[in-house]
Amino acid sequence: MRRLKNNIKAAIFFGCMIFSLTSVHANDQVIYMKDGRVINAEIISQTAFKMVIKLPDGSTKEISKQDIKRVAFKEAKTPEPKDKTPVGPPTLTPEEIAKQQEEDSKKQAVLDEKAEKRKKQIEESKRNRLDIFLGTGSGTVNFQNANFYDHVIAVGSTLGQDSGKFEYPIEPKPKSGKARSFDIRYSWNRFVGEVGASSVTSTATQTIIGVDGPSSGTFPKLINGNYDVSMKHVYGNFSYSVYPHPKYDIRPVIGYHQFWTKTENSNSLTFGAGVAPVFSDQYFGIVPTSIAEVLKGFSYGIQYDVKFEKFEIRTGLHILQMKGFGTYDRQLNAYAPVSGQGQAEDIDVYNKWVAKGVILDLKFLYPWKYGVSFWMGLNSMSWTYTMSETALSVGNGDSSGVDPESYALGKLLFESLIGPGALKETKSTTIQIGATYSYDFNK
């Protein structure tokens, strides 16, 4: 009886021990059975005499504690501690240390040499100099306005006449004339300021052909004459060196420009027959014509100078953004000797423009002595137009005021129908030689 009580106490003690352990470790139990089996399972519940386990396949099973030899618990794998100690560089031998120091010294010497060289370049590129340029040569001006106005007016004249009668202007071909230039340039360290002026003249021929005459017939019509074109240009610009160097210099540049262009044509002759617009027989006369234009605006671009052993090249590229106006005045003074008829007619046009263009400038300089250099240069300018506004006046010498019909038609032709498509480029090209005097304030 006492032995039975002892067995009961031992079973109760053993069950309590297992219960207390399983309450802490609910998973990963290993149950060793007295018959040699080993069961991996999770103990779900137990009493003093039995326990319910959950097998890995999810099924449950009830076993008697008298058949259990012992219960063990799998130890959780603790992660191996990471070695947070940084791995230092390998220990160098005295020879390796000396070699490393020598290489570092060489690298530093190269950097110091470059810094010293750059410092010397900046010092040598410092400037405090005044340059005065004078040049002369030849050039051409292809002034689009002369043919533009003649073309639009010819269309209007053709529309206003009987069928089969027309005017057609032949595009003029400019001939070279004289070119002159003057320029003052002051350089101080990285800054360069410049003001200058130039002029170029050219000649061209005005030719307008057509058919004219009374209602009973048609006859040839011709307007022909030579005219001179002159273009004057004044400007100022300012530039800054982005990378000072004694041999070459790159500078962004901004500037202001103004152009005056005009033609004078006082020797045009006209010959025709019929309605000019009132004649009924053959007539002749003169057609003095003058055209003028004023443009002004700003520019931006780049200038690049490079020095060689015995000469220097200076270049500039300027993008133009301008506004201005143009005027056209054509006077017809004709006489028909057979009938004794005379006529005076005047056409005046005023336009506002927006012009965009470019200037390309190139100079080759050869330093001589005493601060004097000789140079040869090429300059090319061109721009295109956009029409913005037109005013037109058409009238006869004996009339008072403006012909309303001619005004309305002319304004429509210039601003909408013919004008935008008839606009072309104005171009100017000059080749010059000259001399430059330079005064260096640092010497």
C-alpha cells in the first residue's frame, strides 16, 4: 500500500514537472518512450496520468505517462554574435610605408605644380590695355526692302488695272562699294568693353517691267535706274572671361546695336503708254524713290581670342534681337508729249518690323612694334523680318488726302496677303584691312 502511494506521488510530481516545463516551452518537445521510440511533438494538454500531443502532420494523439521514459526540449539556436570590430588595414612594413609616402609626395607635387602653373597663367592673363582699331575695305549690302516694297506695290498696281496689264520688279543684284570701321576696346583683367561704328555702301539697279496702255491696246512699260545703298552701324558690348589664359580667351558677350540703312534713287526713268494711270498715249518721266530703315536692339553671343607665336585671331558671334521701322517713298512725275498731259503720283509706306539675325566677325592680327598691329578682317551680318504694322498713303498730286480704296487694299497686301511672303533677308558683307594701336597701362 505504501509502495502504491509512493508511485502515485512520483507520477503526480513527474506530471507537474512536465506541465510546468510545457507551459514555458510550448513547442519543440522530444518525447522518449520506454519502448525506444522517439516522438517529436507538441504537448497540447496533460493530466497526472496522460498527455495529449500534436504530431508534425497536425493530428493529435493521447499517450500514457507510464509509457514515457522522459521528455526533452529542443534548444533554440542562438545566432552567432557578429563581429562588430572593424577590420583595419593590413599592417605595412617600413619599406611599404616609405614607398606609399613617396607616391603621396609625387601626387602632391603634381597638384602643386598644376596649381602654381594655373596661378601663373591667371597672373599673365591680367590686362589693363586700350586698343584702337581703324579699317577700310570693300563690301556689299543686299537691302531687301527695295525689292520688297516694289514687289508688293507691283501686285497692288496689277490688281488695279485692266486684265493683262501688270508690273513685275526684277530683284536687284548689289555691287560692291566702300567699307570703313572704327573700334575702341578696353580690357581690364577678365572684363572687356567695346564700342565701335562701321559703314558700308553698295550700288544696285532698279528695274520694273510690265504692260500698260489704254483700254484699246497695251504697250510695254519700263522703270529703270541705279541707286546707292548705305548702311551705318553703331554698337557697344561687354564680355567676361570665363577661363583666363595668356594664350586664349573665351568670353560670353552681351551688346546693344543700332542700324541705319537707306537708298537714294533720283535717276530712275519710266517709259510707257496708256494709263499711268490717266494717260491715253505714250509717256515718259522720272520716278525718284527713297527707302530707309532703322533697327535697334540687343545681342548675346560668344567671343574667342587665341594667340599664336606671330599672330592673333579674334572672333565673335552675336545673335541679334531688334525692332524698328521702314519707310518707302516713290514719286512718279510723267508727261505725255502728244496730248500734253502731265501727272504726279506719290506712294508712301511706313512699316514696323521685328528683326532677328546674326553677326559674325573675324580678325587676323599681326603685331608689329611700338604697340602697332596690322589686321585683316571679315564681317558678315544678316537678319530676317516679321511684319508688325503698316501705314500706307497713295495719292495724286492734285488730290487732297488719301485714297481710301488704295489705303485699304495696300494695308491688306502688306500685312496679310503679299507682305509676309515677300520678306527676305538683308545681308551685309565686308572685307577690310587696317591698323591697331594698343597701349598697355601695366607697362
